[in-house]
Amino acid sequence: MLTKKQKAKILEELKQKFKEYQYFYLVDFTGLTAQEMYEFRRKLTESGNEYRVAKNTLIRIALESQENKDDYNEVIEFLHGPNSVILTTQPAIPARIIKEIRKKWNKEVPSLRVAYIEGGVYIGDESLDALAQLKTKEELVGDVVSLLMSPIRNVLAALGGQAQQLAGALKTLAEKKEKEQ
């Protein structure tokens, strides 16, 4: 049983984490062994996420204390039973890890209760595929760079082709002029 002082400390940490991280998942971890829980937590942490287990009441109070607390009304409905919170800056990574872990262990856990991404609420395991397909920041930057480079490549290719034609025409004219002399 947690003391009031411990609860207050956890609550302050949760408030800070919800301010710090833009996206979060509520996940039911029921059915995981200690070893599986350790591996799940490790994978999340290694990929830059934070994993927290906390009382639902503390999670609810932390969400209700945020400036945009009305955005969380739908999420708060899912605060029952065993929950853990995955806090992330890359919305697709936790979904990808959950899917990978489930496949590896051939289990349906951990299960997604709800995810809060960009003001949108994704409910249940059926949302995992959609969340996993979201692009990371690095993937989006790569796409933008690729799009920006594409016209430049086309121009250079066109110029390269034109330059070869021009060089060929100049060579032909030079040869023609030599024959005339």
C-alpha cells in the first residue's frame, strides 16, 4: 500500500510526464510473466519510450490537471482494471513493439486499451495496425528529402541528356567543318 507521500510523488511525476510527452498508450499487461514484462519494458525503453505502472486514480488526476484536460475525457473512460502507461514522442513505435512482442510470444497481450495521438483517440487492439503504420519523424523527414530531391534529379538527368546531345551536335559540326577545309 502506498503512503500519501508516495502517491503525491507519483502524481507529480505523472503530471510532468504527460506535459513532456505528446503521445501515450494505456495498455493492459495482464497475462505477462515477469520475464515477458521485463523484456517488454526493455524494448520500450531502448526505443526512447517510458513505461509506467500506476494507479488509475493517479493517472486520471494527472490527466485532469493538464491544460487540455477536455481532450482526455474519452481516455479517462478506460481507466479501470490493470493499466500501464507508455509515454512516447514517436506514436508508431509502441504499437510496433506490441505487435512484435505478441508475434514472438504468440499471445494477445499486452493489449491496447486506448492510445492518445495528436488529439485523436485510438481504441482497442483493432487500432494497433493503424498506429503501427504511422510514420516516425525520421521516416517523414526522409520522405520530404526524397520528394525535394526528385525534381533536382529530373532536372539533372534532363540536362545530362541535353548536354550529351549538344556535345554530339558540336562534334558533328566540328567534323563537318574539318571535311570542308
